[in-house]
Amino acid sequence: MNLLDRIERLGNALPDPITLFAFGALLVILASEIGVRANWSVTKPVSLPIETLVRDESGKPILNPVTKEALRVPAIEPSTGKTKVEVVEVKVHAKSLLAADGLYFAISSLVENFKNFPPLAIVLVGMLGIGVADRSGLISALLKVLLLRIHVRFLTPTVFLVGVVSSITLDAGYVVLPPIVAALYAALGRSPVAGLAAVFAGVSAGFSANLTVTSLDTILAGLSQAGAQIVEPNYQVSATANLWFMIVSTFLLTGTGWAVSAWWVEPRLASKPEPPGPRKGIEKTKDFSLLPIEKKGLAVATATSLACLLVIILFVWIPGAPLHGEGERFPRWITAVVPLLFISFFIPGTVYGFVTGLLKTDRDVAKILGDTMASMGPYIAMAFFAAQFIEYFKYSKLGEIMAISGGQMLSSAALPTVFLIIAFVFIVSLGNLLVGSMSAKYAFFAPVFVPMFMQIGISPELTQAAYRVGDSVTNVITPLNPYIIILLTALRVYVPNAGIGTLVALMIPYSIAFAFVWTLLLIIWIFLGMSLGPEGPLFVKVNP
């Protein structure tokens, strides 16, 4: 049995992510009891305000009229105007979830944990808008236009670019793009298998990158925030935290994928009798051209999108407008990015559906919304158990103990930040071979690594960016990617005897190249000290 067979067998033996989180929550409950019995604890420094007595003009302390105790107020540092603090050592002990109070928390907080799970509501709201745009046919029409109205010389980079940014639709790129791209390559006299490889690399290995904020950003930001709040209860992670890094990553991966296709994949395919090599003199296919009604719908939907964009810009730019100015932590438009994402997809998608005739009444829109929410059922179920796991982890103090202990150990080892980030990317990429779900893995990683890295100054936003790199680059070579079956089915149209091994061997060059250049970009970004995005710092100082 070769390595690929072993990975496939081991991966298929793992339970469903829902089961993993359920068992994970039970494991935390048992570990919390063991921690109490073993007296697991850690000492951490805590800053407390220094208080001074309030005195009258004669210098005597003023008493509280009710308690008769001396009134105290925080002492102010004259040079800075800030409150004086003193650092004291506080011991954190493990708390058992099997004790009476722990069991009460585990049972009574079940609903609250689910309701307050950070990614839940924001993902569902974002997906409602995207679902309407997808199911009304708008997204499919846009992808066709992008792929069919390009110069043949730039087909491959365009395929990669469209593949990468298709993650804004979550999984739509996996379904819509492969047959279109394969047919385009064949019609242009190029190997359709090369087209399948290129689009799969863009959609899957470049899944985390994009030119805008997507629902993926909201999922990861919510999990990063939940992990960060283990040590900093008020810490907020914005959905835009990795935006600048992901925009640059989009163009970097497009160029890298183009090079791998041109210098390795297509020449290798051309030298083999099967899959078919380049064929000359075939004119561009018309099979995927837009119908007149689709063109009309796309024109009206585009005008609607521009109108929505103009309104949003005015709301952000005009003083006194709803999105102008600063919110509690971020600019107002950043705080409202998920509702804006919903509006930006829902309105044009609905307009397109009514113009093309797919939608006729409000009942049709309601059905699409219902179908979209129904498709999120597995995610909602997973979120319920993930929420319990995270909250039990926080209550037990195991996460805080592990974070502080790990941070103190890493701090004493004095390892460079870059070394830690590279190691983390590698660990995540290996984990992706066995657990396919991006959000499921990060729900396990975030409560441990985010607070641990915070202890040595690495921000949750940087940890999140490193996770995205490691998780994406091996998507194309893991048999556990649920969409690999779609690609395998499309591949067998041209190579009837193709199997998983055929597909993995085809994709390994992309995986290796993406892993190298993307990690290198992250290292360079760290050395340059640039922000990862709006409200996306590289480093953070944990308040003692």
C-alpha cells in the first residue's frame, strides 16, 4: 500500500466533524476533571489600577456616607495622564466541568453557547445573499462572461484569477467552472485536462485568497476572536483583518499557477498520448454563450450592482451618513461588512432572477432563501457542537493554562517569529490531509494556537493568515476534499481510467509551488512589518 492509499484510508476512518466536536467536548469535560485532580495551574501577571484616597481640603480622607469606608479613586500618572497600575501575580487553576457548578454550566449554557457562537449568524446572513445570486443564475452568468470574453493568450491566468476569486461564492466555483474551462481548452486546441488542473488549483489551492471580503473571512475572524478572548476578553477580530495580504496573494497565486501550467503541467500532458495533447485549428466554442435574456438580466443586474455600490460609497463618504466615521472599535463600514455583503449579492441576484424569468413572485425568492438556509444545515449542526467545545474549553481554563504555559515556553526558547509561523503553516497543511473542513480544523486550532501565540506577541490576525496558507495549499491533493469527486468525474470525460491517484499526481506541482511562494510572501510581509489588512496588525501586546 503506497502513501496515498494510507492517507486515504486513515482519512476515511475519521468521524464526521460533528462527531469530532461532540467527542472533543466530552474530552474537555474529562480533561478538566483530570486537571483539577492533578492541580494543573499557571501563574500569570495581571495589571491592577493603583488607587489613592480621596481627601478633603484639610487632608483628611473622605468617607463613603453609606459604608463609612474611605473613598478611593484610581491614581493618575502626571506625565502621561494615564491610570497608574501595579503588576501582581495571579494563579489560574483548572476548573472541573464534572463538579456541580461545572455540570450546571455545561447544561444551562447549551443554548447561550450556540446563540453566541461568533461565526454562526454572520455566516448565515452572508450566505443568504450569496445563495440568491447563485441560485438565480447571476453568478454562473458572470463566470461565463469572464471566461469567454478573453484573449486566448491570457486564458490560463484568467482561469486562475477567476478560480481564486470564485471563493466569494464559497463552493460555486467547484461546480460551475470545471466543465466550462475544460470545454474552452479543448475548443482552443489545448489539453482539457490542463484546463481542469488549472481551474482546480485556482479554486481549491487558492481558496483562502480573494480580492474582497467573503463569508470565509467572517468565519475565520469569528473563530480567531473566540480564541483571542480566552486571554483578552474584549479582543475583536475584524473580517477585513487579512484583506491586503489576500489581495496580493490572489495575484501571486495567479502568476505562480500560470507558470506551473506553462512550464510543467501542459508540456507533461502534451508528451503523453492520454490525456490528449494540444490540438490546433479548433475555433472557440459557442456552447456556453449567453442567451439574449441572460444578457439582458446581466446588464440590469450590473446596473443595479453599480447603484448599490454608489449608495454604499456615499454612506461611507458623506459626513453624518450611516456608515461614515468610527464605530466602537472599527470604522462603521467595516463593522457592517457582512450586511453589506448580503445586500451586494441579494439585490442584484433578485433583479437578475426576475429579469430572466427564473423568479416570478416573492414566493420564488422565499424558496431560494429557504433552500440556501437548508444547504447550511450541516454547518449549523457543526456550529452547535463547536460552540460547546469552545465554551467548555474556556470555562475549564485549560485553554488559558495551555496558552500561558506554551507562550512562556516559546518565549523562553526565544524562537524567531518567522520560524514559528513556518512551523504552523506546515502543521496545518498536514492536518488538512486528514480533516478536510477549513472551519472545522480552525475551530480546533484557534482556541490553542491563537492565545498561545498572543503570549509571545503574534497577533490573532497573523495566526489566522498563516492558517489560511497552510489549509489551502494541500486542498488539491487530499482525497478528503469533498469536491475532488466533481473534478474526478470531469477528468474521466477525457481520461476514462483516471483515478484519485491520477488527479493527485496532476495537482502535486501546484501544491508544492503554492506552498513555497505563499509562505515566502507571508515571511516577507512579516519582515516588512505591513498590516495584513484594515485592523489587521502583525503583532499584539497582551495586557498583563
